[in-house]
Amino acid sequence: MSKVIVVGSANLDFTVAAARFPTVGETVLGGDLYQSFGGKGANQAVAARKAGAEVVFLAMLGSDDHGRRIRHHLTSLGLPGETLLMHDQRPTGAALIMVDQAGRNLIAVAPGTNQALSVEHIQQASPTIAQGAVLLTQLEVPLPTVQEALTIAKAHGLLTILNPAPAVPLPQALLALVDVLTPNEGEATGLTGMTDPELAARMLNEHGVRSVVVTLGEHGALLRQGDTSRSFPSFAVHAIDTTAAGDAFNGALACALAEGRSLDSAVIFASAAGALATTKRGAQESLPMRSEIEQLCSHTA
């Protein structure tokens, strides 16, 4: 089993469902407030673990009750505790999530200790990163931290995946370190100014990214490599909450690539994981097990 190294955020999520989103200045009534474990980094680490990978997660938690709960949860899933660092000066990250009756979500994040994961912490973890096959990271931790993780991973021959969420301007030097970039449609537009996913992916290729996978929700995914592009249809499921669909996709993609699958095969596997994640509420609670992913893939093959 090849190892996936994930560098990223960990949060405690607070979710409320309502019939619709409020307009500016409006209050709407929702259901009960639901607490769950989240953060794009933690979600993707758990997704890769459930998909069958050996996973090491590099993150910064607060030494508060929320941080202790997250640490206990992650170690109970088999993630090593040594790389879950603790900070006693800032609170653990949190996310406020609202879900409408169509399963769509709005999310605001209070980063907390996620912003304290530094370049120095990543450098200290270099021997651990060197043991991986794939490095997966996102943009909920400081950009210099992300770039250092990608730099170290490339130096040790790892395949690198960047999920550019939330979308922020990315320097050319960072993009050149990315083997697979996985924006959703909105993030692809935010990075390039192009509303057409094909044109956005082409521009990102031209900026040095070897492979671009644009996730398109119910419309599937678009893979562009060099001068060629391929479309992958979505899996038909009954979606009730899309909160962690992208994280399920990225974690499963990293798992599949660490196993040596082709990128096409990995995108199909990841698409199944992303689809399954929309059929349950919550973030990590919705992430599918490998057996579920393989079953969906086999039923639609």
C-alpha cells in the first residue's frame, strides 16, 4: 500500500440546513445545528484513508477541546498522531456551513491554527514527506507552506496534487510544482478568468501544470493533458448534501494514483467517491469506503 501525504487544514464544522439561503440582511429558520469534523485537509486525508490508502496528515490543531476532539478522531481512523501538531496560542479552525434543500452549500471558515502551519513545520517533516508516493494539498493553510510542501515533495520524486480551494492567485513558480491540479468550475474561473472549463484548463496547462482535472458536479469532470482533453460523466445518485464531494474526489484520486493507476482510471474512481459523498449529510461522515466506491464503479462500468 503506497503512502499518501496530505498537508492541510482541520476544522470543526457547524452545519445548519434550511429550505433556502437567506438574502443579504435576511434571517431564515433552519433545522438543528450539527457539529462534525471537517477542513479540506482533514476531509481529504480521511477520504484517502477510507478509499484504501495509507495516509499521513500534516496539520496544526489548537490545544483546546476542539483540537483534542479532532486529534482523537483522526488517530482513531488510523492516521498517525505525530504529525498532528498542537498550538496553544490560537483556537482550532472552524467552519460555518449552510445547506439548502437542493443539497447546495455556503461555507465561511475561521482558519484559527490552520494559519499557524508554517514553512518551518513542513521542513521539519521533510523525512516524512520523502516516504510518500503522492502529496496532496489545498489552500486553507498559508501559501508559502503549500509551496514548501510541493517543493519538498518534488525533490523526493512524489507525484503532487493541488486542490486550489479556496481559489487565490497562484504564482507561476508554485504551479510549476504541480503534477495534477483539481479545481472545480468556479475555482478554474477564479484562477484564469475563463468561464469555459476547457479554456481554463488549457490556460493552466500553459502555466506549467502537467494535468488539470476540472470537477463539474453533476456534469462530471474534464481532464486536460497537453493538447488533449477528455470528459468523464458523473455517476447518477440522489444528492442531498454536496459539502465534502470535492474532498472525497481528491482523497480518492490521491489514493488511486498512489496505487499506480492511470490518471483516467483514477478520475473515474474519484468521481464515484465524490458522487457517493453527496448522498449523506456532513463532511467526513459522508466519505465513502473503498468497497462502496468499487461497487458503484462496477455497477456503471
